[in-house]
Amino acid sequence: MKEYGILLDTTFCTGCNSCTYRCIQEFRYHDQASRGLFRTFVQINDGGLYHKRCMHCADPECVNNCPVEALKKSEYGPVLYDAKVCVGCKTCVEVCPFGAPQFDEVTEKIVKCSLCAHRLGEGKQPACVEVCPTGAMEFGEYSVIAEKARVLSSRNGLNTYGLEEGTHLIVLSKESPISAGFPKPVKKAAKGSHVAPDRSIAVPGIAALALGGFMKFSNRMERIKMEEETKNGKERS
């Protein structure tokens, strides 16, 4: 069976978050997004662009430590999640070095990228890849995109993240991926361990920043609308 992954070249990414909006639309999780829970989100940091999403590890800690096997590593790449099996223990949240699984206090279930497994079954690309306006993401066979990442990194003097870290999302960037927000490589947690590894950016912090960004945008648009109405009223008088 073929093994798939995503190559993300952040030199083409503008931080527009089209991937975020398309993902919300694809999975109809508007309520969760309004509470700051996202399957994917692009955060613009001083050190570069950080794509917060499931990295679909080759040997995922979430799978190794889930006590009820609600998370499984598929043969073709994605780490899949079964909400019906999940008991809401948050073990995956604690052990994931990338802060990918997010716990929804309302549903008591996990929010996590599945690499659009349902679309792959239909011969389609993940929704985020399909919608990206700059072509910053490329979906394909893992061996092919891994080799392409090595070539582009050498040719253009870019940093890579994911090849040595053992993930199915491979990142290319001019800046250091660590300074952009991706966590430093960590030692694997022992199976059954509930000790959370260190993370560069905590999940609640990202969720708060994401929700705050949407609120600021909404407030700004409302303020502009009010200013225009006031201006038009003065012109008519």
C-alpha cells in the first residue's frame, strides 16, 4: 500500500489561513472553531510561520499511549481517530509532542486532523492542500515528497522539519522551524506514560490566539461599518 504525506513549503505560505477556513467547512466544526479549537491553523510568529496541525507521526505517541485504541496509525500515513471509542481521558493531549489533539470540553471528544482520510478514499487531495492559493502544500507519496524536500532544501538553502522527526508532514522554511514555533525534537514517551513532553507553544495558547484573532477581525469590521455609517449620515445632513 502506498504511504502518503504533505510537503509544506512555508516560503510560499502567506499566512492567509485559507486552509483553516476550508477545513472548518469540510468538517462542519464551526461551533468548535468558535471556541478556539482547530484541526489546522497558521500562526504568524516573529520567528516565522507556524502551522499547528497533526504531524501524522510514523510512530505516534498518541497511538502508543491511548488506553482504548481510539487512535490508530493507518498503513497509508494518517493517524486516525474514532470518537465512538474515545473515553475522553486526554492521554493523547498529554503525550503528543506537537500539541495536535485538542480536547473539546463540550463534547468531551478530541479535535484532530485526519489528513482528510475520507477524501483520500475518493481519490481527492486533503481539503487544505486543494484550497491553498499559493501552492505552499503538496500532497503525494511520502517517498516522493521526502526526496523533493531534500532536493529543494539543498538547492534553495532551506531548513527541513519532519524528515528526522519522523512525521508525514515535512516542512521547508528559510527560518529555523524551532524559532517559528515547531517544538524541539523530544525523547519518546514510554508506552503507558502520562508525562507530557515539553512544547514550544501550548495548545491553549494557540487556541486563545486564534480565537482572539477572529474576534479582533470581527470587531474591526464592525468599527469600520459604524464609521462609514456615521460619515454617510454627516454627508446627507
